[in-house]
Amino acid sequence: MSAEPTFLVYLPVTDVEASVKWYTTALGFKLNEATHYPGNYAHIYLGGPSAKESRAQLMLRKFPGEYRHETEGTKPPVYDLMWDVCETGKGKEVVDAWLEKVKKTGVEVGLQGTGAADKEWGTRQFELRDPDGHWVTFFAYL
């Protein structure tokens, strides 16, 4: 068992299958087939040979969810998702490598601005928008 807990996010999406495709194709997430309920729910993870060993996990759930008292015809709230992509022995070039990897997929990723940039708060980062408008930021500390 890992000494550090894994943080999971339930992410409300309007189209589960479109979101699975976007996250798996553009960002390299893997789908956990055992917990995939097409159109309603999908568990995806990034890194590691399985979800247990992954660096990031998302639970994509259909919005609106009746059990959450969400109203039909409304949009899901926008979340900010941030991934620290630091690698031991490497610097901010890891962020640029992730951006190039994403660009090479050819998927429309809603890149914000001109790409990766150093920020005054001490990170290098780039931001994307997923199909539901959720912000997805990849960063490394400077």
C-alpha cells in the first residue's frame, strides 16, 4: 500500500463517452473497463499499469444526476483540474514535453493562450478546456 493517498475527483460531464474519448485520446488517460457504465459513468486514470498505481484518477459522471438534485437543461459547474507533471531530475521542460504530446494527438483541446509559460507564482504551465469547459492545467514548479 502506498504511504500517500490517491485523490479522486468526481467530474460532472454532459456526455460521458465524449469525455472518455477526449481524456484518453488527448491526455493519455486509460479507461477502467470494470467500472465503465456507458453513458452514465466512467473511471479513468493517468499513469501506472492500473488505476491502483496511477498518478491521477477521474470519475466521469453523467450530468445532471437525479440523485444529486441537479436540474435537467442546466450545465455542470466548471472545475479546475491541475496536474503536477514534475519528474525527478527534470525541470520545466517536462511541461513543454506534455504540451507537445497533447498537440500531436490532433484532438481539439481548447489550448488557452499561446502555450506553456512561466508564471510569476513560480510554475511553468499550460491550460486546456475539456468538452464541458473544465479547466485542465499541467504544471511544474520552477
